[in-house]
Amino acid sequence: MINETMIMNHLRMTIGDILIDAFPTKWYLDIINNVTLYEWSEFFPYLIRGITIKARDGIPTRHPQTNMLISSFKYKIPKETEDIEYLNIEEFLYPGNIIQNQVSSNLPALNGLANMIKGSLPNAQYFNIVRYSAFFAPPDILTITPPPMNHLDFSLVMQRKVQIYEVPMYYRRYFLELCELDVKLALHAKFKNLKDGASYQGVEINTSFISELGDAKNEKKELFDLFRKNAFLDPTRFSGNLQVTG
């Protein structure tokens, strides 16, 4: 399990004791909690499954076309505890929402090719059309469009901010690297306006040192590119759909 001690040890090994000792441990952990964990969660959020939206969760709102006051398209998403901070919707599971794509060709060979391609995809829904879409507004509001006139119970999988101990160990290397880069950028912001040769808490500052810290910006961009390519291959996104049969 990843923890604060592991993070601080990594920072000491990569950035160095002298620099790490220039600020209290809390300063570094605040960066991790208020910057790194949010960034990580944009790509690899913690997923809360099995949230059921019932009629009681509806927010009376006037329908944009009919002007009728209804509670079937704007909802307050329930939380197990008030401190849960939703980030976005991962899955919107609305009854009867999928419409099979009816597009076909007069040429049997083309239909066969389309079916072959469709059959090779991991989820046939790539070839489907949805009736309704859901949009999230922080902290906990969901809006369905186009607005249904009547309520139907539906389910959600929601994203929330990850806690340090929830980052899987198979991501340890990449998470610690992101922690390191965020700390370097925070240090760069602290030191960038100091004159060459100045000292801070026993640390001598020079332009090459400041420049090296600033290089973390490009390294972070490369890391984000890697995350962006692999985020939807994250095993936690599929674990809730796996079934064990015996």
C-alpha cells in the first residue's frame, strides 16, 4: 500500500535531503493532497459503483419546452458520506437507453464486413445510439438531456478523488514520479525569483538549479501523455463488470 512515508522517502532519494529538509513535511504532503491526487484522479479516479437514482432524488425543475415543473431530468446524486467529492460521471446506466444502429447496406458483403468489425470490438455499444445523455455539475448535480417527462430509476458509476492509500501498487512508479514532479514545480515557484547565489534555509540557489526544477514541467507533460493513452485500460474500470462463473 502506498503511504505518506513511502512518498517522503522517494522525494528524499530523488530530490535530496538538504532540499527536502528546507520545508516541513506538511508542506510537501499538502502538495500531494491538493495537487497530485486531483491530477491523478483525472486519469485514474476511484470509482463508486451501484449508485441508484430514485424519484426522491429528483429536483423540481421546469421543462425547457413545456415549462412544466417536473422532477425527472435534474437530480441530486446521493452520497454515503457528505465528505465524498464527486469528480464526474463514469457510467450512466439508464433503462432502455441504447438504440441499435439500423444503418445497413444493400450489398451483403458490406454488411458482413460491418458485422465482422463490430464483433471484434470489446463492446458492441460502439455501434449503438443513446436516447439520453447525462451531464454532471459539481458538487452533486446530474442533468439528463433531452429531458424525460417521467422518472425512471437508473444507476450511476461515479468518479471521486483518490486517496493516497487507494492508488494501486501496480501504479506505484508512475504515482511517485508525479509526486516528485509536482514537488519540483512547487520548489521552482518558491525559488524562481531569488537572485543567483542567494541562500534559503541553508540551500544555495543558482540559476542552473532553478532551471533544473523548472524542467519538471515538460517531464510532467510527457507523463500526462502516457496517462492519457492508458487511462481507459485501467483494470479498475473493468473489475465491476467481471463475473466469476463456476
